[in-house]
Amino acid sequence: MSSYLLHSKGLAALARYVAPDTLLAFDLDGTLATIVDDFSAAKITEPVRTTLERLIKLVKVTLITGRSRKDALAILGFEPHLVIGNHGAEWPGDPDTRNQHFVQCCTAWRDQLYDQLKGIQGVEIEFKGESLTIHYRRAIEQDKALSLIDAAIGKLAPRPKRIGGKYVVNLLPMEALSKGEALVAAMDRFGLKRAIYFGDDITDEEVFKLGCVDVLGVHIGKDNQTTAAYYLNRQSELFALLNSMVLMLEVQREKEEG
Ligand SMILES: [Mg+2]
């Protein structure tokens, strides 16, 4: 059962985790960026960007998003310490051979799906290199669109890993890292033993359910299904919290330097 982060128990947990040796990790859409009808129009607001730019001077910040790295960096408008794209599958400077295999898989799926789904209004295939996203938010009959999408996915070769989301279906190569595995790898990369992770969607559950590492999971929005220990009611609370985290870290730094 998830607890509200801004009550006493959650705030006490937060005070323990907010420290220079904790990795701060975020999903992008629905977490740092507001979800919009047109997925290509997502952006983060100027105050959030400014706060994040202050945060990266105080603590290691990682973004783990379903978008491609290029797309995510354009939305952010600044560069955190690490941006992992395509649900964990796309890392900066990955050996080309591995990425190429993923990209080939997704190219084959895109071509097969395009033929099968082109007649369904409001369904869009977004090719992202190492993963593929099928959007059906704008379909007139969303349930029907989803069953047609799933029928088409059932015929794909090679078989993809399917991850559902908010009016989207994501397809990844079977060997691709999940968001959870990506977070563990990011902690390893920075040599950090603890992390705080904020996310809002089904793919983020891969992080929330990690048992092997010390992660404070926070779900954006109250959700009875989530395995995150804590939740925030809405994104605006996260934006306010980012400011508080900056202040907490600045005070800690002053004390250290004091
Ligand atoms: Mg999200």
C-alpha cells in the first residue's frame, strides 16, 4: 500500500534519502513534463527546468524515459548527468553493434505493423530506434484500437517485449534492459547505493518493484495498483518538492563547507 509522500512518514523518509550520495532519477512524460494530446508537443516548464539545473549542481540526476535520448534532451533543454532512452535500452555511447541489433528489430516491427494498422484512425506508430511506441490516445474507439494493435503484435517476428502505458503500447527487443535494470546500472555507474525515483506509468513499476537496491519510489498520482512506497497527488506537488530538495541539499552543502 502506497503512502502519501507529504505526510510525516513520507517526509521523514525523504529527509533520509535527500543527500549528495543519493541518485535522483526521473521519468519524463507525466512526471517532469506534462502529458499532452500531441506526444510530440511535450515540454517542461521554465521554472521546472531552472530548478533541475540547480539540482544537477548538488546531486547526480538521471532521466530514464521511454523517449529516444535525442527527443528527451530536446524537451529538457539541459543535460542531466545521464539520460537513458527507450525504456532503458538506449545508453549514451553504447557499442554500435548492440544498438544496431535493437534498431533492426524495431525497423522490422515498424514495417510489419504499418501494413496492419494503417487503416485504424487515431493510431500512430512512433519509431524511436531501440524501441517502438504505438499511440492510440486519439483513436475514436480506444478499446477496439487496442485489441487490433495487440492482434497485430501477436503476429510480429521476432517476438517483442510488450510494455503497456497510458494509451500507448511499447515494444522492445527481448534483450533490452528494463527501466529497473537501467536504474541499477546507473547507480553502479555513479557508485551510489541509494536512489529516489519519480514516475507515473506502468513502465515505472519496473523500478518501484526493485527489491535488490535501496530505492525510494514515488508514483505521480494516487494509484491503487502501484508498488511504489509513496505517491504524490499530482505533478504540481513534484515541482514544489524539487525546490525543497534544492534547499535541503544547499543547506547540507553549507554545513559541510561550514
Ligand atoms: Mg511517464
